[in-house]
Amino acid sequence: MRPGEALSIWRAMAIGAVALILLPFVMQYYTLTVLVIYGMLGLSLGLVWGFGGILCFGQAAFYGLGAYSYAIAAVNIGESSVPFILGIVVPALFALVLGAMMFYGRLSDVYLGVITLVVTLIFFKFMNATAGSAHVIGDARLGGFNGIPGYQTLNVPGSPDDYLYDDRLYIVCAVALLLVYGLVRWLLASPFGRVSVGIRENELRAELLGYDVRARKTLLFAVGGAIAGLAGTLYASWAEIVTPGLFSLGQSAEIIIWCIVGGLGTLAGPIFGAVALGYLKFLLGQQSMVDNSIVLGLILVLVVLLLPRGIVPTIRDLFFRTFGRRRRRSRRPARRQDNAS
């Protein structure tokens, strides 16, 4: 990694840290925590789709799988350290296997989207049908559409009675988001990330240059699944209940809308889209006059028509154009004076 790239990563993380420190002054910790989790979930699809060129409708499957893995393990173990790890590892392994089957099967982009969507709907259908005493994993009853409540939430390691909630859970989620963002930026700046972006631009050319396209896409898909699983694990601790709604079609559609509205091809875009639209959904949930889905659909249409690149890339380009011109104008008189002297 070049020194300039490392400095850019640290600068972006510092700006993000300042924003996460200031947000609690204008919003409650409870709401902020879930918005940060949504931001991490949007980041997972932003990586897979925006930089890997893999349109995945199954990000909600990894999200829900992470939440259920944590809840089931927490019920059986009674402490959060091992369940927390399982909530990340299980979705990552599932994404790795699913990705290998799809990419080594040389499926087209359309079939990739269909298969990931079908997998998500299968999870949704299956989890809704797990009511009754027959659907048990250890001491954990899956509960059907009622879900799994009453498990051990995140706690200080070694102290099961010292729960992490409110401001402490927010700090954990905020730090996790910053670390994931920094690691993803580092991954994209590495040779693996640069080749992955090259594969997105021209897969055939990358393959002719000798790169194993299928293996790299599979690994990138697994990384996205691990990040979504981490978001699901944190959500399970925040909500204190997991239900099949995590695998719903609406959840899958929302993640895609976050990325489109925020801006594909960036990491900050999906995070911004998830936080902004998540907070808008929270505000709309306090009234019954307008349906949430109608508002989200209208926003999506307006952004696609007016800001096809998304909000964050548009604002970024406008910022650089404005301040770039000012810098050039301020330098011109100095150059003329130097030439005159």
C-alpha cells in the first residue's frame, strides 16, 4: 500500500470517528445503534456489488444467518464470546460455499441475482415453518414466525452478567464499523482488491492475464457475507430477538436501495444511504398516513433519474469542482508574480 493511500484511510476513519462521536448529541443511543448496524450491512453489499460487480440479492440471507447463529449459540452456551465469533464465521462459510458453486459453475449475472434471491426466500420460508418442539437445536427452539427471544446478549468477556447495552453497545457497533471500513479500504488498496476491481471492469481480460477470476470473486463474496454476518450478530444483541423477517424480501430490497441511493462504487455511499434511509424509515414509522415502501420507492426513482451515480459521489464531485477551481484561481496570481520577477 502506498503512503498516500494509508493516509487517506486514516483520514476517512478519523472523519467517521468524529461523526460517530457527535451523533449521540442529536439522537438517542438506541436508534443510533441500529443505524450503525444498517450502515455495516450496506457496506457489505457495497463491497460485493460496487467493487466486485456481483449483484447479490442474498445479503439479507447472510445478515439473518449471522443473527440466528448468534442467538442459537447464545442460548446453548450462555455467554457471548463464542456466539459472536460463530455469528461471523457461519455466514462467511456459507457465502464461501455458495459463491464457489455459483462462480465455478460460470453462471451469468442474471442467474447470480436469481439464485441469491431464491436462497434468501428459502431461508425465510423455512424459518417461518419451524414452529413446534420438533425444530430444536440443542436448547434453542427456532420458534417459527415468533423467532428466538430471551438469549444472552453481548457481554463483557468473562462476565455474563455485565451486559453491553445503550451507550456501550453503541460504542462497540461504532468501533466495529470503523474497523470494518478501514479493513475494506485496505483490502481494496491491496493487489487483491485492485485485481477484483479490474475483474469488475473486464472479467475476460483479467482471466487472459492469468488471474483466477472465480477464486477471487468467491473470496470477495465470502468477505461480504462475513461483514453482513457481523451486522446480523450485532443486530441480534440490539434487538434481543431474531425473527424470520430478517430474511424477508423487503429486507433484501432495502439493502439494494441503500446502495443505489448512497452511491455504488464508493464505501461511504452505502453507509450514508443505509443511515439516512434507515432514519427516515424510523421517522415514518411514527405515523400511519404514508406507507414506508412508497416513500422509499419514490426516493429511489428520483435518485436514479436525477442523481444516477448516487448522493455521495455527486456531492463529492461537486465539492472537488468547487474548491478545486478556487485553489487554481488563488494560485494563478502568485505564478504571474513569479514570472514577472
